[in-house]
Amino acid sequence: MPVYSLEIIVVCLGLLMLLIDAFANLSDKRTIGYFGVLGLLVVIGLLFSVEWGSKDAATSVFWKFYAFGDTKSLFFKGIALVSTLIVLIMSIDFAPIVMAQTADPEEGAHPQAGLGEFFALPMFACAGLMWMASANHLVSIFVSLETVTIAFYIMVAYLRRNVGSLEAGVKYLILGALSTGFLVYGMTWLYGMTGSMELPEIGKILASGEVNRTGALFAFALILVAMAFKVGAVPFHNWIPDVYQGAPTPITAFLSVASKAAGFIVFLRITALYLSSGALVGKVTVVLTVIAVLTLIVGNFVALPQTNFKRLLAYSSVAHAGFLLMAMASAPQGALKENAMSVGDVVSFYLGAYLLMTMLAFLVLSALRTSITGENVGSFAGLAKRSPFLAIAMLISMTSLAGIPLTAGFFGKLFVFKLAFDQEQWVLLAVGIIGACAGFYYYLKIAASMFLSEAPAGGTTTAIRVSPAAGIAMVFLMIAIIVVGINPTMMMNLLR
Amino acid sequence: MTILEIIVLLPILAAITIAFGAPARATSLIAAIGVAICAFVTAMPNHFNVSKEGVSNFSFQYFGETGFQGRKVFDIDGFPDISLAFGIDGISMVLMLLTAIVSLAAIWISPKEDAIKGSSKLYYICCLLIGAGAMGAFLSTDLFFLYAFHELALIPTFLMIGIFGVGANRVKTAWTITIYLGVGSLILLLGLIATMSGLNAETFDIPSLIAVARESGMEQQAQMWIYLPLLIGFGILVSLFPFHSWAPNAYADAPTPVAMLHAGVLKKFGLYGLIRVANPILPQGAEALTNLILILLVGNIIILGLVTIAQKRLDKMLGYSSVMHMGYVFLGIASGTYIGTVGAVLLMFAHGISIALLFALSGALRDRYGSLEFAKLGGLAKVIPAAGLLFGFAAFASIGLPGFTNFAAEVMVFFGAFRDFDGTFGPLQWATILALWGVVISAVYMLRAFRNIFKGELAAKLPKVSDLNWAEKLPIFLLLGTLLLTGFVPELLIKYLRPALEGLMVAVGG
């Protein structure tokens, strides 16, 4: 089975879910969600059985927009699928809140009207993300990116009776549209300078040096703006805290993991073209370094005083974007030693680890949301006594995000630091270390709140119920974080 | 599964079974006893080729023939090869015994489940993980896991002090120690990455790294710049002056077993790192920075010694004294001589046992009187004679009186510093002379503490208490017995150190 059939299957699954929603008279629409979960599990299984570079397709003119034989794209498809799977599991638990915030005053409507789409939309976004992972052509990058973004516009503003969600939706829409404009304009310049839309071709032309440097750099700057917006790099990160806070929790998780991962693979693809060009690499590295330093500083330090957990995770996601940019700014030039990790490997590994730990944090948060009002860090007080399982899950997620050894997050940071060290990026290293120190504080603050503070008097002390699917997902993620933290080969093998 | 893997993994497995509902205290004790038995089996002489000069090499196949070689559990390819591998030589043998003994005593002396406020499971899991972290760090032959195992203790320490600590400031103290040690580890990590990059090494295996370093002939200047972050990183973890301020409060506010484990065992990790990693790989870097180390260690001994005298509470005084004594170990390492380094490792063992003993006793006093202020205590020898007697022994050990291991170790450290003395006083000799005054300082504060608490008039308004019970006495006897045994026969430990350090000193060239 060729690789691209995976995306087709996911789109069909999404369409099928919409059809079931419209025509099958379900009493409980959460069944659609479970259907989606099962479908995605099958697709994840298929991921391991796809044929790699089916030769006919790779050489045919039609499939030129698609990268074949690139293991990294398969890894990113995996990230998209797993995060969509977990998002669906979260969404099923989140359904009561969605219903409460979208309830239709009309009489006679289905009590769960509007819930089916909430499960179907992530599927379409997922298909877009998977395609983005293989996009090899400017137009295909643009179309897949828009498929994802438009699905997100709807999902972010899904809670239409909730002002916060609507505010987040509007902000995301306006800034997203603006960044799309920059992207298209940048692509036009790139096409104008090189005369090609295909990335390999563009790479060859840029590397040959027979190109107007100013024009090519201008194109890079424009694309950089758009990509910095997608991955949440400073100074284009302003939307992140508000949108993360306002969006429904499962969608926030989706945004912070899948959308960021997809943004990074496109960013990486386009940047790689410039990094392989001897004439342009110096300037591009400087720009990336400046952005990485800013992102590390702002992300880590603004996270320190945050009290709302979703905002804290938003700044943490900015901070992690900083570490990823640090890796990209330290791209080794020239041939790699055998077995050494390329920038692509490091970034992919980091994002894989980031998926595990961030999704775990959001799973716990959405489980808590059903019984704890408010998302303030203080409202987790005494959780360790009330629900030890959730507290331990959160603790593992936080230690990994903070980058403490024997967790997946540590290896992510270690690889980045090593790369920066080899390239003698001293400023970046210093800022990265300081940022990681700050991370110790704000991530452990969550743990401190759960373990060291007493629950407010008079609150309920009954254990919080966790749905079986979410429980299984949490256990899986916890084990994965620790196993990858002890032996990262498991994840590296998926990259090769 | 080799015996070393059992020693490291047994406490971790025990922690997991407790999380799944096994009885906390019983499981922990079984694991600690199991570890101690395995450790002693490993140390039995029939596993070594004992020749006239002592133990020459280890005959267990996985101990390696020339000393510190590990048996791999698994490999991590790619980023310079990392492998989880455990191995042992004389230095790690001594520290393994220290960890096993102190962990056993710490878990033994922990309160019964129903006496713990809060989750007793969490209490014992954290204790086990702290011990396992130290043990893993001492037995890993891979630089990466040496570092990672030490970090295993970080979060449990945070939780233990924050939840089960004593005093109103415990949460603040928990934060201080965690952030301080976290920063120290990150600086250390930077140093380790610098080592890897500087050597252009393909592996994290410590013996191979030393071999690569010997061949590479890195310049002194480069070595110094790599040694500096290692020194600061390890220094923060050992509470080297002026990076010591986390330690006294942390030990004062920590629950008894954590104070014992941290001051007794975990803090030795930084010293172990210097002896095992930094000095053999970067001998010239160490040489270039010797004077800096000497100044800092005199700070440890003299300045912090005087600060110790000024303390008004027993637990804080012990915290400062434990920081102060690290200066002697640094002196032994900085001397660069064979005898000084043997003394340093022996002192790590002696200090670990004696400070654990002191914290165990001060914890027992705190449980009884609720306060450890010298002003509020007095004349207790009449009320609790056994505690008084044992505290006296512990205090004498800490001062370094003959008959205790501390004496043998400190004498070797001082002799080591004067070994190459040729009539001209260099910085090393001056530092040693100043350090000798430290012995006087320790005598002053220890004896004063003993007199204030146990001698004189019985203080007024003290609650009626009973003397030490057997659950407290036995672990204390264990620690004291170890100190006396190795104090009278230090050869018991030195025979392990001799071959290991001879090999290492060749690497250092000293």
C-alpha cells in the first residue's frame, strides 16, 4: 500500500463520521468519537506496513508534490496520528462541556446537536498534518497548511456560547490569515527567484549560488514570519497564550502538539534549502539565532509568574519552540559523521518527546476539568491525596517537560545542547541553560501545588473519575516517557 | 542479571511494588537488607585475587580485569554511544558499601507507617529512590547514567522535604535545594557536554574516555575551561564554598532519613565525580585550578567552621559541620598524591557514616523534644543516657579521634598534602596547615554541643521522654559499629582503594 493512502483513509474516516452523524440516529453521539478512535488505531497500525518509495509514483509527474522515501515524514505522520487519537479521547470526555457551551435553545433539536463535528474536524486536520509531513512542493505545502489551519479556526471557536473561545477564535483567525498572507508572498518571491515550485529543485538552484541573494533572503524572511507564527516563536507568539486559554482543552492540546510539529517540519524543509547554500547560510543562521534567543528568553521567563495552567503551558510551548529553534540555528555544516544526529533527527526526536509529555499534561488537565472548577495552579492543591494516579501522571509529565534525566524530555534537551555545543553557539547555550533552569521552577510549581499544598477546607475529597480510554492513554504515555528517557533508541529507531 | 544490577534495581522494583499496594515499611526494609547483603557478598574477599599487596584485581568477569569496566545492560546508538552498564572497582566498592549501610539505617530508623503524616507509601518510595539514585551513580561505568542516576534523587528529595519536612519553612527549603541542585546539574551537564565535544569522543564509557583523553593531549588552557564548569557543577552538589548555602537549611528541615541519605551518601556524588571523571580526564585542567580549589576548600574549613561554631541549633550545626568537612575531602583530592586521594575516599566513607549517625541521633532528639535549640536543652544525659553515650561517640568520630575511621582518613589526607614537601611551603602546605586548625574548630563546636545538650543542669520545662528504643538503637549500632570496625582496621577498606587508585593515579600522572 502506498504512503499517500494513509491520508486518503483518514479523510474517508472523517467523511464517514460526518455521514454517521447526519444519517444514523444515534442516541449518544460519543459513539462517533469512539469510531474515530478505533479508525485511527487501525491507521497507526497501517503506518508500519506502508510501502516506502513506490517507484512508479515517485517518478511520475503527478506525484512530484509528495516526498517519498523520507523516514522523517513517516515519523511526523505518526505524531499527527497519535496526537489526533489522544485529542479524540480527550474530546469524548470533554463532550459535556462542549454540549453545555453549544446548546441550542431551539426546541426539538437533538440534545447533542453539534457534537458530531467536534469529533470529525480533528480527522480532517489530521489528514492535512499528515500531508504536510510529506509536502515537497510550495503549492502542496500551502494547501496542506491551509487544510489544517481552517479546521483549527472552527475548532478553536467551537464553544460558541463561551466568550473566551470566541475571542480565541477571532484572534487566531485574524493573525492566522495575516501569517498566511506572508507565507504566500514569501513563496511567490521564492518562485520568482528560483523559477521552481519543487523544493529539491529550489534547493539545487539556491546551492548553486546563481541566485539573487537579496531576493532569496527576502523570501526567507517572509516565510520565516509565517512559520514563526505557526510554531509560536517570538516575536510572533502573542496569539498563543490567549488562544490556548480560550480554546477547548482538547483543541489546545492539538494546537500545541500537532500544529507545532507540522509547522516545524515545513520550517525545517524550507530552512534546509537555505542552510545547504553556502552563500546564504551565514545570514540565515544569524536570523535563526536571534529568534531562538528571544524565544527562549520570553518563553521561559514569562512562564515564571503564570498562574493559569493553560497559559503556563502556552508559554512552555513557546519555550520549547525556543529549544527547537536553538537546534535549527546550530545546524552542522558539511557532511555528518556516521551515526551522528542531523538537525532533522534532533528536531524530530524533540517533537516526539514533546508529544508524549504535553499530551499527558493535557490529558490530566481535561480529566481534572470535569471536577475541578478553574484552571489555576492553585486549584490543584491537595490533588496528590485526592487522586494519586493523576498527581503522579502530572508529576512525570512535568519532570519530563523540565528536562530532568531519565525522562524523554531530557534527551530532547541533551541532543539540542550537544548540537549547539558542537557549533560553538555560546550565546544560545547560555540562554538555553538559563531557560532550562527557569523551567525547573515553573514546572515544579505544578508538582508543588499538587503535593505540598493542602486542599482548601470544605472541598470534595472524593477521587476523580478517569474514563478507561483516558486512563489507558495516560498509562501508555507515562511508560513511554520513562522508557524513552532510559533508552531513547526506541524512538530513534522510528526515525531511521 | 548480575549482582550489581540487583543492587541498583532492587530498591527501584521495591518502590514500584509499594506504589502498587505492597506494605511500605516491610517492603522497603526487605529491599534495603537485600541490597546490603548483596553489597557485602560483592565485597567478600573470595571474589578478588588477593595478593600480598592487597587486592589486585577483581575476578568476577563483569568487574573487568583492569578495574572499572561495566557489563552492558543495553546500548543506545547514535548520539555518542551511551550504554547502561554497571561495574565496580575499589572506589565504587567503598561508596557502594557506604550507600548500602546508610540506606539500611535510614530506612530502618524511619517511622512506622501510622506515625507518618500523609502518605506513608510516598515516604518510603522517595527514600528508596534517593538511595537507588546514589547507588546507581556510584556503580555506573557510563558517564551519562552516572549523571542521570544522581538526578533520580532530585524530585524525591523535593517531595520529602516539602511534604514530610519539619519546620514552617520546609516548602521554601525544598524549593531552595531543588533549584540549587537543578542549576548545579545543568552546569555539570554543560561541563560533561564540553568534555565530550572537547575530546571528540564517540562514547560515554568512562574508561574509554580516560583512554581517549590520555591520547588526545589536549592543551592545558582548553582543559582548564572544561574543568571549570565540572568543578562548579560538582562543587554545587558537594556544597563547596561558596556554593554551600543550600545544604545546612536543607538538612535541618529534612526528615531524618533524607538528612542521613543526603548528607551521608548523595553529597559524595560530587566528590566521586571529581575523582572518577574530572581529574583523570582533565589532569592538567585540575592542576591549573588547584590554587582556586585550595582557596575554596580553606573557605569551607575555616569560614564555615567558624559559622558552625556560631550555630544555636543542633540540626543546623550538623548541617554546617557536614559542609565544613567536605573541605578535607577536597584537600585530599587537590593534593594529587596517592595517599591523599586514598584518604579522601576513606574520608568520604567515614564522614558519610558519622554524619548519618549524628543526624539519626538528632532526629531522635527532635522527635522527643520538638526543638533542637541549645538554649532549651541541657542535662539530658541523666534522662536519656543511651542517647547521650551514643551521641558522644558520634561527636568524637566527627572530630576525628583515633579509633574512628575519620581519624585514619584525615591523617592520610594531611600526610598526602605533605608528601612531596621539599622544605618550601607552597599553597598546598599552607592550606593544609590552615585545615589542621579546622580540627580544633570541629572539636570546639562538637564538644560544646555535647556539653550543652547532655551535660550540666537539666533544662526546665522539658517533656518527659523515654530513652532510645530498639528500632532506633539497632540502626545506630550498625553505623557506630561500622565506624569503629573500619576505624581500628582501616585496611578493610584501604585494600580495595589501593589497586583502584594506583591505576587512576597513573592516569593523573601523580
